[in-house]
Amino acid sequence: MSASNDPREVVVITGASGGIGAASARCMARPGIAFMLHYANRSDRADALAEELRAAGAEAGTMRGDMREEADIVGLFEGAAERFGHVTGAILSAGTDHPKYALEDLPADEIHRVLTLNSAALILGAREAVRRMPETGNRSIVNVSSLAGGTGGRPGKSLYAASKGAVDIFTQGVARELAPRGIRINSVRPGMTETDMIGPAVDTPEKAAAARATIPMQRFGKPEEIGETVAFLMSSKASFVTGAVIDIAGGGFAI
């Protein structure tokens, strides 16, 4: 942890070039906050988001990184601390999906890829955030998990579900470790949300209708609906909330 008298909130967001990461930044943007926006490939989206956040009075920088590589994760948080002086929070929303697999057909390299991006990278991101946090003030981490992490997911998606279940257990466990230091960490579990990730599951009207029918509210979530909850958890308004795992899923789903 670092010593700092800078009152700015400095938030690192992984997977910030779209979806829930970008929506969370928009919900939080205001004067007095700075963002370091991570992207993997879409620099155009990250740059456009940074301009949008600056127009709202925030500071913003962008940085490319491969979240499969520890050095890139470390470099992302180092870059934020070097540019803005410290890190007060992180929204760890980078992740990946996989095609449906029967267990007997599940490739070993796919297991490694999904667990690395969805579980290990997030744990490393939380580690690097805490290493650069000041000793006092509002300090918060939000992990973007999935409803699948608590339900086992849909058939053929057990690997994805396992990778997100690990996020929730990590969140609950490390929250107790960090709480005496005043650092909060929580997890949000979106259901099916209108982001790039759900594209293959709803790429025809028939698939989309069938998916909506499994959700009690009969619709998909919007990224900003997740972002508003993330923004609350990142704020001092949630100062007594840590170790929480919050479903944002329209009532869940029934297979």
C-alpha cells in the first residue's frame, strides 16, 4: 500500500472497451475521478470512451494488455499509478466465454484459457490494485462474475460457470482479509446482458426469444443496469458492503 494525499479516486477498469466495463465507467464519470481503461484489441473503442469520460469532467488514460500475461496485468496497474499517483479502486470486468462442450469433448487448452482469463487474471488484478492503494480513504474492488457462477450455468457451459464460481469464492474469502484495512471487495453476477459476449447465443430471432423466455423478467439486462450497481459498490455510499455477491439477472433463469 502507498501513502498519498491526493484526494482523487483512481480506478483501473479491465475490459473497458465495451460492455459492462465501459458502462461502469460512464456511470461513475465526474470531476475528481480518474480512469485507466484497459483494452485487449479495440483501441478505437477505448479511445472514444476516454474522450467521453473527459467530457464529463473525469481524467482518463488507456492501455493495451493481454490479461493472460502477468506482466501485462502488473504493467496496467503500474501505468495507472505512474500517471495518476495511486490506485483507489478496480473494476475487473475482462473475461471470456467458450462454445458449448460436452464434458468428454472439453479440450485441455480451452480449460486453461478460460480459467486463466476469468479467474487467475482477476485475482492478479485484485492483488495489483491493493499493492498500490493508499492507506486510507474509499478503496474498493468490484469483480464482474456471472449468474452462472452460482447456478452451474446452462448445459455445455460448466467450464465458464466454474471459472466464475471461483471469482465469487475468492471475493468472499479475500473480503475478510482486506476488511480490517478498510478495503472493500464485492462481486456482481449479471445474467444475460446485451453485450458482445452473448452474440452467438442470440444471433437469430428464435434463439433470442428462447433465451428471453428463460428469464423471469422476459428480457436481457442492459450494460448500464449492471454499471449502476458497480458504481454504487465502488462509491463510499457502499462503505459497509464487502464480500457481497449480487445477482443482477432479472430474477435468474430456469433451464
